Amino acid sequence: MIEQALEEALAQCRLNRSEFSELLVRLLDYGVICRDESVIETTLYDRFQRCEQLVREWLAPLGLRLQHDSRFQFIRVYPPGAEVPGLPDQEEPHHGGFRARLSQQEVAAILALRVEYDKALREGQVDESGYAALSMEALELGMRNLLKMSLPDKHAERKNLLKKLRQLRLVQFSSEEVETSAEVWLRVRPTIAHFVSESVLHQLIDSEVPPAVESGVTQADEIDKAEEAEQEQALERITPEVEDNSLFESEAAS
């Protein structure tokens, strides 16, 4: 009965079951689809527009909610209980089973990106597509000023951090620059403004955050446990509810 209803709905959307499945799997795997990210995501975004209501109906019983920004052409799926910009909060309790926590450095980098993007907006330094250019040096300076944290020292760890930010569809960058250790410039997506809300941004700017853990294994080993716990609490206070936006971990985004 359900299958028959699905087939009828897909026929109205001019899609087959395989195409619909591919769209849902990608959306749940990455948590976000941006039309300008790749040829694949262009195809999937255009497909989503033909069956948006059907996708929402299939995800709703799971407590998952969608944000569709037609201006910047992206779709983001939110796990149960997450704060969704423009939508009322869910009252039902959830225990975060769909969520994949981010590391402290990832959270710090995301918060710094949000602050730098807001600065670029005020100064009119965004292009017609809503992107802002940011150097890695500026990102690290922002992390230090905000949270007394640094980007990873090791090249492999820094590369993985950038991949995570790209997987969340918060930045674009040249893979060639990362591989050659050249000066890397990031294109900060307008999606960062939805990922970290205005209220969180104001809380971050107004709060007095104690010194955080510097990057590097040797330094981390010397940090007193009490100081580390204090840092974690500070980060939790300013971490947005949508920090776990990617529902399932993925090795790398295409």
C-alpha cells in the first residue's frame, strides 16, 4: 500500500524509485546539498525541487526537518531536537542518536568562520553569490582572538579539518593549494549564517571565554585536567544546537 502510494507520488514528480533513493541517501549521508558544489549536487538539488514535498513527508515521521534556501540554493537536514532557523523548536525530548559530535577545533573553526563572515557582510566584502574570501591566516587569527585556539600544526590534521568544513558545506577551497601547502584561501559559504545563528554569534561576542587548549599533542598533554574541563564547558556554552548537523560521518566529501 505504501509502495503503491510512493510510486504514484514519484510518477507525479517524474522520478523513479532509484533517483528518489539516491537523493535521500545523499542528503542523510552528508546532511546538506549545495547546488554549486559539484555536478552531482547540481543534479540532486534540481531533482529535490521536483519532489520537495515528498521528501519532507518521508523524513517527517523520523523527526527530521529540512531547511531549503532557494536564494543560495542549498538544502540542509536537521536531526531531531536541533534548532532550525525560521522554524519553531520541537517540544519532544531527543537524545541525539542521529548526531555526530564535532571536535573542539572544528567547533572553534566554525565559530571563527561565522564571525569573519559577519564582518565581511558588514564591510560589503561578499560576492553576488554570498561568498566571502578568507585566508587561513585570518581564520587562525580569528580562532586565537575568539577562543585562544589554533589550527592544527600537522599538515594532515589541518587537511582533515578543512575537509570537515567542506563536508558540512561551509567553505570551498582549492584542493591543490592544500596538497602543496601553498597559501590556502577559503570561500566561506553563506550557509555559515544558517549553521551558526545570530543568537549564538551574539552570545559568543558578549561572553568572556577562558583560555582554550592550544593545538599540538605535547601541549595538550601538559594541560591540567581541570583547565581542560573548564574549556570544554566554555565551548559548550557557545556551541550552536546545529553543531551536529551532519547526520552520519563520512570519510570525505566529494
